[in-house]
Amino acid sequence: MLRMRALSLRQFSNLSHARRISVLPTHIIFGVADSTGVLTRVTVSADVQYNSFGIAFCSAGYGKGKVVRSVLYIRRDWSHKGIGTYFRRNILTEFYGQDGFFEAALDAGFSVSRMSASKVLANPHLISDYDAIVVNSRQHPKISLYELLTRLSKSAKGPLVLFVSTPSPEDLPGDDVLERCDMIVKREPFRDFSRYRLRVRNLDKIRPTMLACHLVKARRGKLPNVEQLVARNYGRSVPLRYDVFFSGIASNRVRFETWQRVIKMGVNQVGGIQQKPEEILLPPDHPINGPKMSRRRYLKVARESRINLALDGVGPFTYRHLELWCVGAFMLSTPGIREIITPMRFQEGVHYVAFNDIDDMEDKIRYYLEHEGERRAIAEAGQKMFIEEYNIRRHAEQIRSWLSTI
């Protein structure tokens, strides 16, 4: 039985195991389980607002801040990747990979200085020169994120932002770390923030970003025209030669199980799994193994395939999702994509199709192989959505808007 009581926002923000139940125009209703397991229904009166993603948050405690123009970005540590990666990221300043979309938006919206955590800690007087500080959560494996944020929070004259670039939606630091930040920008977080076991005031700091598409290259001072790029490289239709395609590394068990079922289906499949050298799980002649393809070959086969599988990797949202939309290929995805939110607005059944389990995947493969018109309409709608939604400048404006409310 649900007990009823009312708390102020300040009182409620100290509770660490709140689960959001519903949102009303003037208050938010949460459920909180105490140590005995009794669920308490808590009403928090606040100024309820919605961000551009439809996520409700309390604006209590926030006011219009000063305009942010200059940003100190404490970058991710790439020393273990070698001189080539260092040159591309820090000399040419290319924006790509797991951090690329957010970093490109940051560069497009602000005057950004990029420094290592060790340099900032050695020169603390630099901190006060900037309107805001953004810290990559993977700033350095040997520097405590908690200690770094604690020191920065004491000297920063503006917002302190944590950028969490890890691919799993559940990957967020605990309340002790997040308390040091004014905002948390998370790669593909859960759509339902109540899945995070965090205090409400830290939940309300979360804003979504995503990884970058390898096919849309961005560099400091030079952002791509996505519409022209897609039209030039992937605008023409090509003959379809294959039924089902997937090619990727063995980063998730679901990839083994899924591709094994596709092989048993007897359809015209192409691709396979590339096992990690340090983690060989199957013999070299196993039928699910497949050679790594060149980028050019990979994209050609994707466009020539009726159905392309987008399967969970380390996280539920992968480079493959973005690449398939970009090239105008039909996508059948694992269900995790339903649970996350990104700056791109896409809809199941319109821009992609997802399956519930392996049996449902087989049913949907057979269905869409037989329904060419539906398949083509979804593929075309997905590409159109990508052109409109993969928008670095718009994400820059979102970040600017978020910072202005702190």
C-alpha cells in the first residue's frame, strides 16, 4: 500500500533511491522505498519544465546564468593510442569516434581550449580564465575523477560539466562524483532516468549526447554539410544482392547467437563475426566467423543488402546504427535502442525496425524480405531522418541553452 506525504524539493533531493512515477504541470510524483521496503509516494512541488527531448526536470534552484563564451575542455587521455591518434585529435583537431559528436558541437558553439588534466592541475590559475569547464570522464586513468572535480569546483567561476563518453547507458559515476558537477552530458543515456540509482538533483543534471558517425567527418572550424555528403556518396540506388548482412567484432554475446540463427535460416547472408585475438571463443573454421572488411567494401555490401542487422556492441547504440541510416540501408536492430535517448529523434517502425528476441528477429527477417515496399520506405525515411537530425550546429545550440540555465 502506498503511503502519501509531501516534501520540499530540498528535502527530497537528499533521497538517493527515488523512482519517478509521473509528471504533472506543477509537481513531480516519485516513489521511494525505505529500508523496510515500504513504498512512499512523494510529491515534490517545483517549477516543472521540459527540455528539448521531452525530459521533465525541476528548475528550482537554477536561474539564468551569464552567457558562456569560453570553455576549458579537459580532454580524454589518448596517450595509449600512439602518435597517430594524438596527431589527428590534438594537431589536426578531428572530431570522430566516441567523443566526436559532442566535441564538434562544443567547438562549434564556444571558444574552446583543450588541455590535459595533468596540465590543469599543475597550473590551477588557468581555471579562472574560462566561463565554463567541461571534463571528459576518461580524462586520465591515474587521476581520480572525484579529486579532479573537487579541485575544479573550488576554483571554477562558471558551470562545471562532466562529459561521460562511455557507451553503456548505465555507466554513470555515483552521487559523490556527480555532486561536484553542475551538468552531466551522457552518451546515449537511458530514456527512463529513474533507472539510475541517483539523487534527484543529480538526475536532473543529465543531458544526452551521442557518438559520432565515421562517415560524416568534422574538423575544427569546418563542419560538414550532411545533405550534400549523403547525396554525393549514397544518393543513388544500387542493385540488391544479399538478404541479410552483419559484420562486426565479437564485443557482445548476442552477436554470436544472432548470426548463428541467421545462418540456420538458410537465407542469402553475408558477413560474420571477427573474434578478438586475445579472446578466441570459437575455432577458425566456425561458420559464424567472417573476415574484417575494408570500409569501402563494408558500405558497398550494406547498400546491396535487403536487411542489415544492427546488434548491441559494448552498448546498445553503435557506429553501425548511424552508418546504416547515412547510406540509406534498411536496419533491423536489437531492442536496446528503444531504451536510450540521443540528440537525434528517431522512431521505431518509421526509421528502423527492432526485434524483441531471436525468434522475433527471424520472423521479421522473413517478413521484410517479402515486403519490399515497406522495407524501402523505412530505409528511405531513415536516411532522410539522418540528414535532418545529425546536426552538430543544433547540438551546439542545445549545449549553449543548457549552460544558460545553470
